[in-house]
Amino acid sequence: MDGEEQICDALRCDPATETIFFAGHVPYAERGFESSESRKRNFWREERLACLVARTDGAYARQSIAQWQGKFEGWMWKGRGHWDRFQDVASPLGNASYYGRVVRACADECGGCAAIAASAEELQILANLERVYGMSGGGAAMAPLGNEADAACFGKTFPPSNYHDQGQWFWITTGHALVIALLAILCVVPPLTACCASHDWCPWYGPLQRTRNNFAKLCPALAKCL
């Protein structure tokens, strides 16, 4: 699906006012590593959410944010977060008829306002966006404050910072845990066994001596080598 088809799938038009809008649209979603990782152990995903309200008098409001998620087992790291918060609003700029033609041309690219007419539910989304951006009743667009704009535009809220990261180093899988446990056993058990076999204060000294003597009786040649 190309960009124009994606936009037309998301773009809606209010037949009464010819206002065009979309909310929570994903202009693109980038995924890395998955094609070469059959078991999906490592991946990187990024997507950008966006919304737009544009009236025929030239007033518009738009907002976007990018969010990501990644995992790299070899580095024992995973994380997710968001960045690139963008917001832009404008009141009518000069010749309203010119901006009206621009907005109508956008709708015409998708078959006209009737072809992308909003449902009653979608018109409620438009009403929420217009309220948040101060555009209700033909008002001038303004930058919204707080989480209200995020909720209306994206359907969820984000922390206010431009960059928010929830990375986690030394994150381990079950495989990591098994390897770590095996290495711990290999590093601890042999020297501990040798120490206990040579010192009578060790509680396992007697059992280890009997095991060594029994082994020497069963395999004397090998016992001499060891």
C-alpha cells in the first residue's frame, strides 16, 4: 500500500463543513532485523502516530509523536519509549478561498468529501479534536495543554518530555538464566570439591574420601592419572 492509499484510508471529511481530519493515523511503521531473524530474537520497531484537523478557512492543527520498541538478546537489553513530539497550529492565513481550495483538493485526491465522509462515531472524534484545539464553532486554532490533546489525537497519553526511554540493560531470558547458572556451577563446584576433598573440616570430606577410594579400587590406572 503506497502513501496516498494510506492517507485516504485514514482521512475523513465532515460533509456539513468540508473539514478534513484524521486521528491516530500511522503514516509509517519501520521494522528492522525481523526479516533475517527467524525466531524474532532481535528486533527494532518504530511507528509514528499523527492527527490533523484542517478547515476550509485555513485554520488547522496537527500533531505527531514517534514511538519505538526494541530487543537485542545478545546485548541483554530491551526497551521502549517515544520521542519527536511535534505540534503545529495556525489560524486562518489571508485568503480563505485559497485555503478552501487546498483542503478540497486534499479531499478530491481521495474521491471527494462524500467518498471519505465521516461516520457519526468519527464525527465525535472530530468534535473532540476541535474542542481540544480550540476550533469548536469556527474558533481560531491554538496549541492544547496537558494530556487532553494526546488522548484526543492518539487515543492515549504520553509523558510530556520530548524523549522518554524505558531501556533495561542486563535483561535476561530463560536461556540467559540457564547459561549463567551453568557457568556458576562450573566455576564453583570443581574448586569447592577439591577443597573439601583435601580438608577434614569440610562436612563432605568423609563422603568424598570414600568416593575417591572406591573409584581407585574400580579404576586404579585411571585414578593414578587423575
